[in-house]
Amino acid sequence: MATANIDASKQTRARSGTKASWSAARDAPFSNSHTNYTTTSTNVDTAIAEAYISGRGGGSYLTHRSFFFFDTSTIGGTITAIDLKIVGVTNTGNAVRVAKSTAFGTSGGSAYANGDFDNWTNPTGAIPPAPVPYNASNYTWSGLTNTIALNATAISDANNNSYLNLVLVGGTYDYPDTEPTVDVEKYSGIQFASSTEFPKLAITYTPSGYGNNVNGIDAIDIVEVNGIASADIVKVIEV
């Protein structure tokens, strides 16, 4: 087995804006605004949000989502495990889910566009519509480095597509599409382009390359032979 870290090549926080109904905020076809982050470490305390605020004549709703893109094409083998690592700031303790996204032109060829805001709720065209989860259940957000184990679906997509395109959303109302009926403001903060630990995938993989046993050791367990990476070995003593 071998390990590698893949930094996010795209990072975006997108906001629905204040809406008069839950469906208008949760299923908005366009974000009202968005911010892209590249290399400057930036604390955003409302990077993920799900809120309802009551008022005269009705209440107001909003959602915020954070989109990330990772290029996994440099992994020289088969990915077997992935941890998503993102530094949190302020507004901790809320539930967060990771889901498949088709933002950034799906394969990362485009910058985030406001029309990408809802490109996660039904990426496969399922009937009835349903998001594709990339982690097992609600994750409780912290103000440290959040390490979220991604599931078999995410691993398969990273292997088959050579990229991983994902979104972080609120796990209490936004992900399950459950309308809040009492006043609630759930925010989770992210340090985008973190100087502490850049948003990344921590990947475990089985290197491709030399496929034979060496001195009784299974090929799957060989990372190097005499200091040469298994992926770079074609033959050992003409075998």
C-alpha cells in the first residue's frame, strides 16, 4: 500500500441568498452569489449554512454550500481509501454531509458558475430525485482539521473518473431536504486555502506496476524494491 495527498484545485462557497420559502432556498437553480478561493488562507464562518428566521408576513430561509474539486489522475494505482481533510473555524458542532457534485463543468474544466448551486441534489437523474452521499452519515463539524472518511462510492468515482467533485452541505435540513419549522441558524466555518492544512484528500492506494512476488512477498504489499517504487518496476532479475 502507498499513500498520497491531493490538494483541492478548486474551492468555492456559494450562497442561496434570503428566500421566502424553503424550496426556493434549498432548490434554487442559481446561487445568489459565490466566492472562489485559491491560495490565500481565508476564514469563512458561514461556509456551510441552513437557516430559517421567522418574521411578520412569513419567514426567510437560506442555504450556503462549499464545493471542492480534486484531480486524482496522478495516483499511480487503485485507490482503496480516502479521507477528506478540511480545517474548520468557529460555528462548530453542527451536522455536515459530503455529497457528489457536478459543479465546475463536472470534470473540473470550468470555474464555478451560479448555475452549479443545485448540481448535487440529483446528479444521477434518479427518480425520485436524490443526492449521492460521499460519506456514511452526519459528521459533527469541529474547529480543528476535520477528517471525514469517504465511502465506497467516492472511492469508485475517484478511480473511474480520475477526479473527485464534491460539496459540503448542512446535514440537518439541507441534505435530507427537511424544512425547518422553528427559528434556527446552523453555520459551519471553513478555512479555505488553509495555511494550517490545505483542503485535501488523504489517499491510500495499491500501486500499479510490477505484479509478481519478490522473495515470497505478495506484489500487493510491495511499495519499493531496492529503493525503486513498485510502479516504476517492469522486471526484477528478468522476471
